[in-house]
Amino acid sequence: MVEKKAIVRSENGIHARPAMKINKVALLYKSNITIVKDGNEYNARSIISIMTMAAEKGDELIVRADGVDEKEAVDAIVEALENIEG
């Protein structure tokens, strides 16, 4: 398992459009990918789960992945979370 911190930088936080973009990135990888916010885990392969997270600008998240491409998956999701525009 690999994990890495990410900070939400989007002014509008993570809503429907950014959630779809993060989901598309997650679906490129075989690993199980979760995003942790305030101790709660959210499935990066589920748009609804990502939106339920209700992440706002400045929130610190932890991205975790477990599987054959876990490092690449974590790096890609962190990149998406920190650089997404919405």
C-alpha cells in the first residue's frame, strides 16, 4: 500500500465536475484507490463517493492505493486533486 497527502487547491472545492475528472483518472489504474478525509474513506472509482467527501479548498486529504500500479495511481490522483480546476 502507498499513501500520499494532497491539498485541495480549487477555489470551489471538489464538486461534480472535478469529481468526474478524478474518477476518470482513478479508472485508468488497476489498484484499489481511496481518498481519506477527516478519517473517512471514499472510493476514488465512485463519483458519488468523491462528491460525498465534500472537500473544500485547503482541505488535506490522504490518497491510498493498493495493487500492481499503486505508486502511479497515488501520484496521478494527488496531481488531479491538487491541480483540478472547477
